[in-house]
Amino acid sequence: MHGDETVGRELLLHLIDYLVTNDGKAPEITRLINSTRIHIMPSMNPDGFEAVKKPDCFYSNGRENNNYYDLNRNFPDAFESNNVSRQPETVAVMEWLKTETFVLSANLHGGALVASYPFDNGVPATGTLHSRSLTPDDDVFQYLAHTYASKNANMKKGDHCKNKMNFPNGITNGYSWYPLKGGMQDYNYIWAQCFEITLELSCCKYPPEEKLPFFWNFNKASLIEYIKQVHLGVKGQVFDQNGNPLPNAIVEVQDRKHICPYRTNKFGEYYLLLLPGSYIINVTVPGHSPHLTKVIIPGKSQNFSALKMDILLPFRGQLDSIPESNPSCPMTPLYSDLPSHSAATKPGLFLFLVTLFHLLFK
């Protein structure tokens, strides 16, 4: 998780303290820490934070970095060219994303009260003709956004900020709210294989100091519950018939293929965030026929682990992994050549399971 503004930064510092002080004392936090790699970056734009001398609720001259660039418009974009000068902070995050297999993340902002999910930008193939832009994993993203908002009493109202839009159940598709080019959540999902949502946490960008503790009380349960969601779905390793792990193998769910295919890491590991249900996993290795495997994701458990399923392929030979400096897909507008209609534009039934930041998780 990462944050740039007062509330997000304060929340993440409180979160660090809460996790550390409760490790070994609170069973839930202890199990979460023992089963999850948690990365917390309290501020991605420290220069912008320090630049604010006269805080204002509705305007921030700290939005830009020291070079006057908005970092959340500075990433490569999959829908249109974003030929801005890539900033040191942006490059540092992009390089950081190559060092781990990040699975789930959130970025924290202020100025509204809503959980926003991808895409932020789009083309007709992702549904822009219907004033939205949906990913192949729209059901998971709606669930993630609802998971956070439902634990925040003010956010789930949807209309707590009286001068802002009304967000039913406290969530929104990013493009439906307003289109955004070069944003981090789209970049993470497409090129880093990491599901990210944007959390707008306060109607006022710079609330008075004495009100900051209230934001922690409203968001503590949401933050912890959101981290747990990294254990949705299925994970495992892909091996050849001799038991050698296969890096760089494409591992995708049929009917929800990503524009930049998700691949195993250097250890042959894969992670797929999925809601409970039945799926067909398609493993593709160059020179071989696709390998199909059926998987049934059970209902939510308290084991702090996704379903573990290793996949053994019936051939020999280890693939070469992609060098870190050479991503699996070019950082160009990958969606620009798609036809106007896509499965992602079709509305789907989404059931909230009642029984059931920048922070990055694995």
C-alpha cells in the first residue's frame, strides 16, 4: 500500500505500528503476518507532501513532485500513448515491482470517500461506450472494493461527502468516475500482475490534526480485511515431468485472459485471485499444446492461504526466465488494436458473499 496525502500517510504509519505491536499477541494479526509478505510505502511523493504549507480541503499544491509532475498520471498506459517524462519516483516503483511477485495492492488518496477499481482508462473493447471500463477480473475487483468499503461505516454510505458524487455501496469503476491516463492501478494490474484498487479516504484532503485518529478508527478493520484478500483463489507451481519448476509459463483462466498474459515467476510460481467457483486453468508453454486443468475454489476459509494446486506438465525441459529488464509485454497501448466488443463489456451478476496501499501484498 502507498499513500501521498495526509490521511493515507497517517493510516499507513498507524498500520505499521498496529501490525508490529500485535504480532505474537493477537492471533489474527499473528497468523496474517506469518502467512503474508506485506510491503508498506507510506508516501510515494514525499516532496509533494512537504511542499504543502497552507493545507486546503479541496486543493493540494502537493499533488505534483518536485519536478511538477503528477505521479499518478506518469505510468505507461495500455489504452493510449503517455509520452510524459518518466519521473524518478515512478521508475523506482516500476523497478520495485519487478523484484517481487506482488499479488494485491492498494493506493491511498484523499478528496473523496470511495473504493475505486480498474480500469481508470479504456477503449470501446473494455466498455467505454457504456461509460465504464471493465477488466476480465471485474467480479474480483468489485468484491475487493466492496470488502474495503463495507467495513468503513462512512464509505459504504456512498454519499458521505455532500459536495461529491453518490457512490452506491461506496465503490465505483474508475473510468465511470472519470477517465485517467497513466495511473498506477491500471499499470500494476496489466504489467505487474498485481490487483490494485484506489482508496479515497477523506472528503477533505488535509483535515485538522485532531481528526486524524478518527480516520484510523474508521479504516482499521477495512485495511486488515483487505490484506487478507491476497489469499483468495489459487496458487502453486508449474513443473515439467522431471519436477523442474518452469518460469515464464503462461497461466491464465479460460474466458478471462489478460491483455498481457500472466506468467510464472523465476520459481515457477503462479497466483490467481479468484472468487469461489469452478474454473479451467490454461497453462501454455512455447512448442507444446495448452495444458488444461479444472479447479474448484471453495468458499472462504480462515486458513490465510489460497487453494494450493501445483501443475505437472507432461514433458521435459525448463524455460528460460525473462530478464527483469525485459518485460513480457511491451509498455505500449496494448488495447489500441482490439475490436470494439469484448466479454469485458458484458454486465455480469455479482453476489456479495455475506457469510463470508501504495501497500503491496504477496
